[in-house]
Amino acid sequence: MQDTDILRKISEQLDRLATALERAAPPVRPGGPLLKQENAYHWESDPGLLRPVASVNAVPLDLLLGLDAVKPALIANTLQFARGHGANNALLWGARGMGKSSLVKAIHADISAKSDADLNRLVLVEINREDLATLPLLMRGLAPLDARFIVLCDDLSFDRDEASYKSLKSILDGGLEGRPRNVIFYATSNRRHLMPRDMIENERSTAINPSEAVEEKVSLSDRFGLWLGFHNCDQRTFLDIVAGYVAYYDIPIDPAERDARAIAWAQLRGARSGRVAIQLVRQLAGEAGMPI
């Protein structure tokens, strides 16, 4: 009887200890107990779950024009990863509205639609910049799951006095745990080095060893094995982008009028990009009484 009481007390103490540990570090449960059938999710850092995204805002890959310098490289890298081969984290940087995140989503959708036997299930997981501190928890949760995961952080950059870039740097290529083999990290940014220039210059002017301080800031970009630069398109490419969207949505408009409207629209917006093009196409569709 006495032994039974001792065992019961030990069991109660272990239960209390397990509860305390769970509260201190709640387990990550991507998608609940099992990964659901969707191939896209949004990471909810609180309570640490993957929220399924039933319909991804992805455009057909062939509609993303003006990206011939970067599209093949990202397709090849993603296919290598989906096949279980070596692949690099990728930083897509450059001009606003030129299709950085759209390209990632389009490639994911294109590969997911293939029926090749050598392709693993490819899952896209979006994480907000504000939730990067929980990236290690997310990766630990994804590591044992039977799929290949692209973790996408859109519009990634760091401002003055932010220190979370150090934890990201460790996760991407280093640290004790490292990046799980079934996870790859893609980020988009308007900044090549993810830091504002004045922040880097401030580090140089105030540090004891300026070169080492700047190296610490800039080296975050070096953790991405694949750098892809996106640049504003010229007028001919912009007109081709508009024409491609108009044809895809079957909007009735004369080609000469379409091009004239596109030139005037770009001048009004002060920019030529894929984003500006689709905004014009929505306007044209609306005028034609068509949904897109």
C-alpha cells in the first residue's frame, strides 16, 4: 500500500512538471494533429497552428512576363527541392510590383499541378515578418511531416534597432539545429541587403570596428544561396504584360486602344510594372462589365 502511494505521488508530480513545461513552451501543431489536404497555409504564431488556405491568389506562370532573367532559376531551384535534391534559400529583391511574391506562388501552383512521380508533395507556408521570432518553432513542427515546405516571407526588411535578423540568420544557415531538409525559405524584399542604407552607415560610424559591424548587417543576405533581382520593365514589356492579361481574361478591346490606354495609365501612375498592368486590366474589365 505504501509503494502504491509513493508511485501515485511521483505520477502526480510528473504530471505537474509536464503541464508546467507545456505552458512554458507550448508545442507547435502545424495544421493540427495532421497536415490537411490543402497545399498552402498561413502560419498563425498564436496559437502556433497552420491555417489552411483553400484558394491561393496565384496567376498562371505563363502570364508573368518580363521575368526571363529570374524565372528559370527559381523554377529550377524549386523543382530540385520538390524532388528532394539540393536547393538554396532564395531572396527575391528589387522593384515594387514586378512579381516577386507572384512568381513564388505561380511556381508553387505549377509544380503542385504536375503528376510526376518523382515530385514530393510541395506545400507553401506564408509567415508574416512580425512572426519571424517564431520561425524556429514553425520549422521544428514542419521537420517531421511528410511533405516539402516552402516558407515564404513577403516584403522582408529590418529597420533601425531591430535585432530579429540575428535569429533569422542562424536559422537560415547555421545554429545547432539548422534548417530542416524538407524546408526551404523564400523571401521577397525591396532591399538587396534587407537593411536601410542609413542603418548600415550608422553601424559603420559608431562601431569600434566599422568593417565588422557592417559585415554583421550585410551578411544576412549572404545566407540566401540564390539572389534574384527584379527591375522595372520597359514600355514594350509593359505593353506585352497588359496584352497578355487582356487576352487571358478575353477582354474586348482594340489592340491600338489597349496600348494607348496602357501608356496613359503608366504615365499617370509614374511606373511600369506587373502590378500597374493588372490594375489597368481590372479597370478595363470593369468598363466591359466583366468580373476578373
